[in-house]
Amino acid sequence: MTKQEAPRAKAMAIAAEDRSFPFWITAGLAIGALAASAGLARGESHETIIESHGYNYYAELKYGPDIEHLDYVNPDAPVGGEIALALDGTFDSMNPYATSKGSWGALSTIGYEDIMVPTSDEVGSMYCLLCTTIEYPESEDWVIFNIRDDVFFSDGTPMTAEDILFTHELLMNEGTPSYAQYIQTVVESAEVLDPYTLKFTFAEGIPRKGLITQMGSLPVWSKKWYEDTGYGLNESRLEISPGTGEYMVDYEALSPPQRIIYRRNPDYWGKDHPLRKGRGNYDSIRIEYFTDSTSAFQAFTAGVVNLRRESDSIRWATSYDFPAVEKGWVVREELDDGTPPAASGFMFNMRRDKFADRNIRLALGLMYNFTWTNETLQYGLFQQRESFWENERLKAAGLPEGDELALLEEFRDRLPPEIFTEEAVLPHESGTSPTDRRNLRRALRLMEAAGYTPGSDGLLRNAAGETLKVEFLEDTQSLDRIILPYIENLKTLGVDATYNRVDPSQYQSLRQSNEFDMRIDSYRNGLTEGSGLQQKFGCDDRDDIFNPAGYCNEVVDEIALRLLEVETYDEMATMVRAIDRIMRYDYFVVPTWMLQKNWVAYYDMFEYPENLPEFGLGHLDYWWINPEKQAELKAVGALK
């Protein structure tokens, strides 16, 4: 298969003026390679050159090059209507790439497409969207993206390989430091071979795993727009580069800090693309911001917004009895989601010396009572999280054995002996009283081992007479009921614990500058792991926003680096399980709760395919609005 031959006059004319390209976060979605082969060679290499419409490192691609649409979509879904969502908080920027400035609006990357995209019913596959095919040698020393010649930005200008190169270079110069450092290490050169052909050559001595999909996961911005406006990447602003996606910002309706509307691009290039059929079915997506979660929920009950993903267990259990539900206007469902839940919990700021002693971290963790919290405050709706990869494919369990044991043995002299003699560290068990006395006694012994003993005032003090001061940072009012009982338990232990709930913009600033002791946050881990492990958990990136706890363990670093060289999924899973085991022992997150379902409520006009895929809810992707049902709801006054 070769690149498509089609009229390119307009695009070539603009390309001659020198055009360009984009992305930042995923120094990590390393996914893999196996594809259809061809015998086409580039340059002087005598290697067999593989040409394919997609890539999976560990398995065969599910979808061939001639698919009509993805299995889990309705290709005949009606297009139209508006989905309206409510959020609590605020925004003052639409540029999510200004990672240290401003509070950016929800879905502000929705207009940008990546060169290659995953599906929701496979593990590890990536398919060409903005490209027709990719080419690479068996050694994977380089990759060529054969770019489509029919892709246009929302301002009507054509996208070419120059836009991709420009974005790559912009990220190198102005993107997050961890991303730039990583890409500079692994990419030797990037060059435009012609207006629709882009080549990345990888550095010698660097493991090849994930590099093709790393570069394929770049979104694309307009070089012309950046040059015309003079804007930089890392600055807070409302105006953003046009994208190639089906939605674009409606600037006339944009009203910070209250409202964002994204509207369908009527000239969207990809409306008939097999990967896009049956997807993006709304005419508009409206985001309404409210001062607090109560007001956001009330907007849903009143029909101001029409779909809600619920995250508050007490609200899910007790508050969905409002008139619109009783009248049958609102549907409430629990839909399964096979996506590994986020590794969430109370993060210790490991950059601070006060948390250097594991005994202290374990003691503080023992005072969080999941059982009482879940049964009393969360209606027993959650499970307690154990693993950083809460999925049987990758979760460490029991004692290490087989290949995992053999791997850990290589680092035995640098690992605690308990890694080999005790089962993977699990969250502690707690009783049904707010303060578990058994855990309190255990915590006191751990604090004494760390050099803290109770004083006459009941506070724990070290040899220098200093108390252990721990401040919890948060910006979400609904979490007060979870955090405050935990703080009371810590005070019972003798910790000088306080709570600082700030407004969202201040929280964003403190979070980005790592100015906190403890806060609720999460790590996002997937069913395949690659270079992103180093960005999330690596010592070199402990100040990165994607490593909220500032975790660092050199053995984890070495295994994560070795993981880039594995050839099979089983090998990768072995290494992830070993990392999971080590990180659980290190206990830098007090694990909280998890839910492997989606709680969703919506006005009864939304529909979705019967064969929902394993991963994700898809309400912004492959759901749609039934126009007849919408008209009926409007007629009875259900929707505002």
C-alpha cells in the first residue's frame, strides 16, 4: 500500500510557505508493534520495511485496513443536539499546555487529533487517523508517517507534515521539561521528506519499545496560527490554535469563568473516516461551571444540564429522588468499566523530609479508616484499592514467584527483605468505629520507632521536641466529610494535623509548585506500560506534575528502563507486577477507594450502542441524542 494520490494544489501552495505540528503529556503511552508487512525500502537500508495502517507491540491488530467502522459504534447514529455538563470550580484559560499558569477549561484539547489513535476494545493497538500508513524497518530505528492529504484545520487551512514537525519542535522548546528531556534523549532527528511525509529517526542505544506510538500520539496544532499570532505554548490565554478535530471553541459563547461551548465543525474532514464513523454525534458540547458541587447538581435536577457522571457516593445513594426522576425524565445507570481505576489516595509529598521515614508514613496511613468511611459516609458503595494496577493482568499478588521472583532476585541486595518474605503489601483492615484502637496502638509503636513519643500535651514529639505538622490541601468541598474524620484520627494519634481548603485557582498553583504536605490525588496507569512509567514514578521526574507524590526508587527506575526492551506482554506484565510490589511496600500513597463502574444519570434522550466496549464510558464519544425523545422532553418542560 502506498500513499494516496490525490489533488494537493491548495495544500502544496501553503506548504511551500513552511508549515508545522504538536503534544505533551504522554511521554508514556508506549504501546507496541506488529503489523502487516510490505517490501518497500527507504534510504539505503536493506532491512525489510514494514508498512501498516496500525501498530501493536504485543499482539495482532484487531481491525484491518479496510474496516467500515469500529465494532462498538452505531454508524447510523443520528447527529445533532447538545450535551450539557456541569462542573464545580472555575477556569480562566483555554490553553492546557500552560501547565504552570492559569486554570484551563474542561475538554480544551477536544479539538486536537493525534496522528494515531487507540480503540476502546483492544489493549495496545494504535491506528492511523491523520496518517494513511506508517513505515518502519524491523529494527524500528525510524518511523515514517505518511500523512493524509485531505486533513484541514478548523480555520480551513490544510494540515501538512510541516505542522507536525512544528508541534514537535514547539514541545521541545516550550513543553513540560520531562517530556522535552525524554524526547531529546530518544529522537535523534525529525525531518519532513515532502509536504505529506514525516520521518523520525531514533537515537542509537535507546530501547525501541513504544517509540513509534510515542510519536504517533502527537496531536497537531497549526504552525501558521502560531506564527501569525506570536503566541507561545506555555502561556495562559483564551484563544488557542485551531485543530483538526470535529469540535472547536465557540468564542462568541465563551464566558469565563462560567461557560464553554464547543461546536461541531461543519466542514470536519474526518466525518466519513472509518475510525470516526458513529462518533462525535453532538452538534455542541456545553460546559457550565458552578461555585460548588451542590449548585452543579441542582443544575442537573433543573434540566439546565442534561447528563451527569456522579462521583459522590452519598449523592448517588440519597439524592436521585427529585421530580425529574420520579416523572421518568431522568435515567440512572451503573455501567461497567474495565479501565484500571486510578491509583488514588492521600499522597505524601515525598519531597519533604518529614515523610522520609516509612514508619511515619505507615503510622499515618493506619489512621485512615476505610471501613468506617465507606460504610458510614459512602454507603458501602466502594471497594478498597490495593494495587497501583487494579487489574488481574498486572496486579502483584501473594509472594513473588516465577519470573517476577527471578527479576526481583537481581536486586535483592537493594530491596527490603520483606519484599521476598511477605505478601504484596495490602491496605490495613479497620473496624466499624471511627477510630480503630488496634490500629492506633500499631501507629503509636511505628511513631516511636521513628523517634516520636507523646508529650504532656498529647502531641507526638521527636528528640528535638518538634511536633509532626501535617497539612492537608484540598479545593473540593464534598471531600470535607472524608478528610476531616481522618484528621481527627491523626490528632488522636498525636499528629499536629490541619486542613487547608482553598479555591480552585489557588489549589492549582500550590499543586503545580508542589507546595503541600498531603492531598488526595491519583496516578493514571494503563494495561500497557512503557516510557510513561519513568515520567510518572521516575527519580529524574520527581518534581513533574505527573508524579504528584514526588516518588523515587532507583530499583523501580532500573526495572522501568528494562521494561522498554521486552518483547512480549507477559514480560511487560512481570516487570509491572514487580514495580507494583515495590511501590506498595514503599507506601507513598494511603490507598483510598475505587469503583470499577460508571455512575451516570441523564435525561432520557441519550442512547448508546448495545455492545459497549470494555474500556471507558464513551458519553462524549459514541453516544447520541434521540431527536424525538429530546423534543418530548422539551415539550413537557423537562429541559431548560
